[in-house]
Amino acid sequence: MTLLTRAGRMLAAGIVASTLTATAAPAQVPRIEGPHQEVPLEQAIQEGVDWLVANQRENGAWGSHHSPRPIEVFCSVPGSHRAFRLATTGLCLIALLHSPYQTEASAQAFEKGLNYMMADMNVKRMSGLEHYTVWGFGYMLRAMGETLLAKPDHPRAEEMRKACDFLIEKLGRYQSLDGGWGYLSIIGLKSYQPAASSMSFTTASILIGLHRVQEAGVKVPETMVDRALKAVARCRLPDGGWTYGEMWNANPIMGINRPKGSACRAPTCHLALDLFGRRLGAPDEEKRILDDLLIRYARFQTVSLRRPIPHESWYQISGYFFLYGHSYAGLLLDREDPEDARRHATLLEKAIYQTRQPDGSFWDYPLYSYHKPYGTAYALIALEEIADLRARSKRVEQL
């Protein structure tokens, strides 16, 4: 087996790892601290917010490179870890911004995180291989877009708009030749503008960030959006599954591309297309997607939780799909029929509680020391959508 073939198979399976020697007392040991706990929704949100506030780093960021594990996902220092920290921080800001539980401490944590993000956003790719930077750009854009929408009079609003322009320009440089965005270039030419395959869900996540800033009045190039939407749409299969990315379209029957394997990525891909008026599938496609994730194929997602090797579970599902997918599932609830939305909200809440820890955090996959901050943020974003749905339903009932 040649090195290139070996690398290709690693990328196709998503198994890219490196050896890291732990240095660190600050590392958050990835262990299950007891059975998952189902608590009242308001308590879960409050304790999750309190955990984020208590675990923010001194510089305003969330997460770090410290790891207690001997084997970790491939991520070089310093550039790729800066990208991880910025993406994690962007997610935490979104969670704090929309929480119904607001305190002086959480408000201060939000501003501190925003200041860190805006001061450190000019992150560059570590090499021709690693493009984790695109995750940072996407979640920073989404965080600033949602802040501009929620707080149009924020003192740093104009700075955020200029920062969005800068990040959109950066995304233009990283947009793959196929039109989407990917985070690794193992196979093919290591070119200035990436020539490697994009990933469907990475592209969709970035598109959602672009849509948020566009809603806030930031100009986004139409050509950039159109190319990215076409890249995502090409990854949808007739059976309702989504291929991992363009390169995987050549092998659509691979487990990770089938509905069982792509159930956690389907909400993001569908939502991105729908936001820009390019939805695919039946009129009630959200119902099918959420039924797949929360009922039909839920057991395949759950069995992957906290497995230490990427994609080692059934249908090549990785543990880090879980909270990602369920977070975006929360954003589909208000696009459903009210009765279906209420049913799915209950199932979604129970699914998320499978990752909840006694300290109020949530995590699905051990990843350096990012797993608890990003996991808690993803969980809170979904739980906040559920809380908002129930609050709206209650107001309707009182009319």
C-alpha cells in the first residue's frame, strides 16, 4: 500500500490522528462522570451557562490544546489550534447570546469572548494540508451576525461589520475549486486556493454563518454563495442521505453517506439550502430528517457517543457528529408543523441529555480540551430553541 493510498483511505474514513504527549494539568479529562441526567429544561440551561462562565479562559477564549490522551485528532500548533479555539469561542458566544438565563457574569463573559475573538481572528492555515481555519471563520461569522441581529446598537457593531467583510474575503481564498469548503487536503494538489474536496456539512455550516451576516446587512458575494449551495446540493442522495463531501460522491453506498450514517449532518445541509431558497426534498422534509435523527436511526447515533477513535462506530459515525447534529436539529423545529415540532422537541431534549454531566457541561467526543466547551455550546443552542418553542406555544395557548 503506497503512502498516498494509505492517506486517501484515512481521509475517506475521516480517521486522521496524531500522537500528542499530554503536558497538562489544565486538560479536562474526557471521562463519563456518572449516568446522564434528565433535569428540568430551565435547570439544564442555567447550569450549562454557569459552566461556560466558570470555564472561560483568562484571555476570553474557550478550550485549549491540552490533552490527557496519547492519541488525538490531527491538529498542528499553533495555527490549527487557534482555529479550534476561535470556532469554539464563536459557538459559546452564540449560546450565551440567546440564553433565556442572563446574568451579569454571563454578560461579562460574552463581551470578554467577543473581544478575544475580534482581536485574534486573523488566523491562517497551518499548512497545505490543514484548513481548520474555515470552521473558525464560519462560527465567527455566525456569532457576529447573530450579535448584530440581536444587538444592533452594540458599541462594536461597526467593527463587527468590518470584521465580517474581512472574514468573507478570507473565505473566498479558502473556497475549494468545487465551490464548497473543506478542512483537510490530504489528496491532490496543495494549492493556494484549495483544490481538494469540500465537505458538505462544513460548507453548510459556513453558509448558515453567511446567511446570518447577510440578514444583518453585510454584503456577501452572490457567486460565493451560489457555488457553495451547488456543492452542498450535489451531495444529496436520492435515498435522503448526504455524502460526506464531493470526493465521497463517487461511493454513495459507503455507510457514512447513507441516511443512517448522515443523520447528524442532514439538518445542517437541509437548513443551509432552505435558508437560501434552494431546499430539496418533500414539503415536509424537516419531519423526515428529524424522524431519522431522533427515532429511526437514533440508536446508531447514540452508540457512537464518546468512542475515542473517529468513525469507528456503525456507518462510520463519529462521536463528534452527535451534538453538532442535534444542535442544528434544534434550528429546524420552528420550520415544522407545531404538533411535529413539539414531539420532536421532547425527543431532542432527551437525546441531548445523554451527553449531560453532573457539573452542568455536555460532551460527546474527547477532543483536546475543546470537547466540553463546544459540546456545552451546541447543547445549549438546541435547548434554547426548545425553550423558545415552548414559550411561544404557551403564549398561543393563553390567547
